[in-house]
Amino acid sequence: MPLDVDLQAVWNFATALLIGALLGIERERHKREHDEQTIGGLRTFILFALIGALGGWLTLVLDSLWILAAALIASLAPVLAGYVISARTQPDALGLTTELAAVAACLLGAMTTLGYRELAVGLGVAVAAVLAYKQPLHGLVQRLDREDVYAGLRLLIATFIVLPLLPDEPVDPWGALR
């Protein structure tokens, strides 16, 4: 009896594991550099991504969104427990970055098996970059003053609120102004 392997599913699971590894490597490096106790490193993040990928795959196979919800809850339980333990043992060093990265790893793993593999890879790289570039990002924010923030907000308002409200047809009789 020949073995019928769904290569697409294998590729999706492999991608999820690699996304988990990427995030886990970054968290492991951060933990080593800052001598911090966190909820996990390389292996833990791979497992978070695997839980998400399994949840997404079983959701498709069994046609039930409850499975994905259960997988997400199963990954949230150790994240919450780790945060509570950290809060009790190191109250001065509270942060949610690693915990949120673990939830992201789970959701990105689910995305790979739900048909959004390329988007999951892109978002995984973006999450890893946000985690890795903590110091430059904080330095950028410290250099911004109130006027810089207001100017950016005015640009965003004009781009995403005012511009879509403008008419998309000519407003003059010659059709020159759109």
C-alpha cells in the first residue's frame, strides 16, 4: 500500500516550525544577553508554532473553529502561568514582549496551515525584527518630540481618512482635476 503524503501540509508544518525557530532564536539570544528568566526560548517557541499549526490543520480537516480556539487557549495557559510566576519573582522586570511573541508564534503557526503561509512568513520576519531591534526602536521614539508626532498624525489622517472620502471622478468640466 503506497503512502500518500500531502506535501503541501508538510511544507506548511515545516514553515510553521521555522517561524517558531526564528522567534525562539531571537528570544534565546535576548535571554542570554540580558540574563533574564523568560517563559521560553528556541524549543518552546517551536512548540508554540507547532500547536498553532496543528490547531489550524485540524480546524480545516475537521471543519471546526473550536479546535483552533482550543489550541490557542492551550498555548495561552503556559504563557499566563509564566507571566504570573515572573511577576511574583521579579516584580521590577515586568514586560509582556516574550509572552506576546509566544502568542504570535502560535497564531503564525495557525496561519501557515490555514492557507496564509507567505503572509505568516512575512509577519514572522516582522515580529523577529521588532524583537531584535528593541534598542534602535526605543532610541527612535526618544528622539521624537510632540510636533513630530502631530505631523505624522496629520499625514495619516489625510492619507487614510480624508483621501478616501474625496471623489474619484473629475471635479471640473475639463476632467483635469481628479
